[in-house]
Amino acid sequence: MAKTFKIVGEDMSDGYHTFDELYDHRCLLYVHLCLLNHALCTWRPDFEGWFVLYFHSLAGQISYHVPNKYLPLIEPIIQRKDNELWDGHTPAIVAERLQRISKAYLLDFSRESK
């Protein structure tokens, strides 16, 4: 079945979700991941209306730009670090690191359940 896209208002939709909805979901899921691992995370302001949220995972650094509307969720728990540096990761590297984290969790879970 071919995928069809359409414009909904000023946004693009795949017929199920708009890109804005999916971006909000991604941001909230990432914020949740960082809150669960808050000791490994930092944030810094970036350009107007956005901050960068860093997760220093065992697989390497992961970062996303997140809209300031979500800053109240992390500010009380995650440390602000204005001089945080990006390690040069690409979207493909982030996907690989996220997959490695998930596989490591699955391995740990398998060991615990025995």
C-alpha cells in the first residue's frame, strides 16, 4: 500500500498523525527517557525558543533540540550546563546508539528474569 501525505492546516500528515504531533511525541518520549536517567543528562539553552537536551549514555552522547515549552519538566531535575559540547553525532549515529541502549537493557532484563 502506497503511503499518501497531505497538508493539514500548515502541517504535513501521513493520514494518521501530523509531523507536529509526531515531533511533540518524540520530544516528550525523549524528555521522559532523560528524566529516568537524569544523572546522565544535562541541558543548555540554544536558539530562541529551544534548548538542547543531552543524554550521556553508555553508548555515547545523544541530543535533541526540544521546545522551551517542555523546559519546566526538566529544569527542577536535570542540571543546566551552558558549556556542554556536542560530540558531532549524526541522526544515524543517534539511532544506532539508541538501539545499543535498548539491546543492553534487554540483555540486563533477560539476566534479571532468570
